[in-house]
Amino acid sequence: MRAKYYTRFLLRSSEQSCADEYSGVVELNHDCDQLLEAATIEALLAQNFQMEAEHVELLNWSRLH
């Protein structure tokens, strides 16, 4: 089942002093009762941007109803 989440996160370049902040709605296909860990969410976001997970920092993640 699809679930929608509001998210805010940072994408860091190889230079640690530079980061871009993004926010918006993310839609996932997964069990709605499943709780996702921050590291899992960061890995999913990184995969979407074709980056390594260590370059993503999750700031906010909440389910939309």
C-alpha cells in the first residue's frame, strides 16, 4: 500500500560545509504499519538522488493522512 510522508532533509556535497535543504511529499510503497528507521529513510532518499547515504541528513519525517 502507498503511504505519503512530509519530509525535510539535507543533501551534502563532498565538501561538508555545503548542503542543500529540500522539503516535500514522498510517497512509498510499504506496509503502512511498518515503522521506518531514520537510516532507512536516508538510504531511500540517497538512492533516489543517486548519492551515498552518508550525504543525506534527515531533519523531519511525518506521515500524511
